[in-house]
Amino acid sequence: MAPGGDDTPPGTGGAETERAFFGRRKGKRLRAGQEERLAGLLPDLRVPLPPAGEKLDPAALFAGPKRAFWLEIGFGGGEHLAAQAAAHPEIGIVGAEPFLNGVVKLLRRIDDEDLRNVRIHDEDATALLAALPDACLERVYLLYPDPWPKRRQRKRRFVSDESLSEIARVLKPGGLFRFASDIDDYAGWVLVRTARCPALVWTAARSADWTTPFPDWPGTRYEAKAVAAGRRPTYLTFERKV
């Protein structure tokens, strides 16, 4: 995945809604088939946000009962999300991604593989996080978000004290927040801020725990490009304290 996903601009929200935490809303012009999927499939899969003051019920988003619910923030081209949905049909997975070119890539996987356990929020992730009730998710993923590497841009990074507090709030006790990046500076940024979040604890016990992909990691094209370019990815797992 590229920053925020596959080979696409980032698709992450942020805790400070007055700033843009993602890149372009749309890239190259969509092909006719992509436009058809966007018009035909997305309305039925889109997550409707509740009125102000109300909370979203994840179970109500899916046709049948689900064992648990996961969220991927900034799914990019949907490679990871689609692989997880195919491997875990008993899990309801919500993906947040405002970049439409990435959304249509995921829609194709949903259509081709008949993935019925995926729902999409095609806007900033901030409002979605705020709408979720406490302790409703088993996992939250943030994979290869845009690092906004320049110092003046860092306020646009998704990970902040505020966003981590929200992630911790929506995770069940024992739930996992998984973060991956090939940018060392961003990994360090995350570790500093999670250390300030009293509800999250880093699970690593040895160096292999942050240099080895997650146990169910499907791999992505962006990750392969990063490794080929000599950048070593970091995989961080944090657990919501009981």
C-alpha cells in the first residue's frame, strides 16, 4: 500500500477536523466500469453516520450476525481489507477511505469475490470514529498512512494524542490497534504518542515483534516497493488495556 493504502494518495482522517489529514479526493479519471461500480455498489455498502448526539451500531450495518467488528483507516486500494474479509467472513469490517480511486478498487474486489462482510465510509475517518460507541471494535488498522514528512506538515499526520484516545475508546478491552509504516520517523512518532496514551500498551517483547509482519499479514504492493527501495517496514501492535 502507498501512503494511506495501495498506489494511491492517503485516505486517512484525523482528530482535528479543521485540517485535511488526507490527500486528493480523486486522482485519474475513472473508467466506465469503475463509475458503474461506484454508482451501483457503493450506496448499499456506504456507512450512514447517525444524527449528531447519536452513536452508530456496527451490528446494524451487516445483514447477518458477526462475531466481531474491525476498522481499517485509510485502506487505499483495499488489498489488506479485502484479504482480511475473505479470510474472516465471520468478522464485519468497515473501511474508511475518502480517495475514490481507492474505493473503486475495493469495490471490484468485493464484487469479484462476493465479499459480504465489508462496509465503506468514503469520507474522513474522524467523523466515523466519533460516531462509534465505546468498546465496539476488536481491531483497528492504520497501515502505511501518509507520513507528511516535512516538519510543517506533521500536524497533518493522522496519529495524534486525540486520535489515539478515540481509537482506544472504541476498542474493546484486549482489542488491538495495528500500525505499519516504512518511515522510521513516523514509527517513532507513533511510539512517543502511544506511550502518552494510558489505555494502550505496546505488545512488543523483542525486536522481531516490530520487524516481522503481523501473523495474518497478506502483504501489499507498496510494501514490496518499499522493501525493494531499501526501506524496512515497521509493524507495531498496541493492546487496549483491560
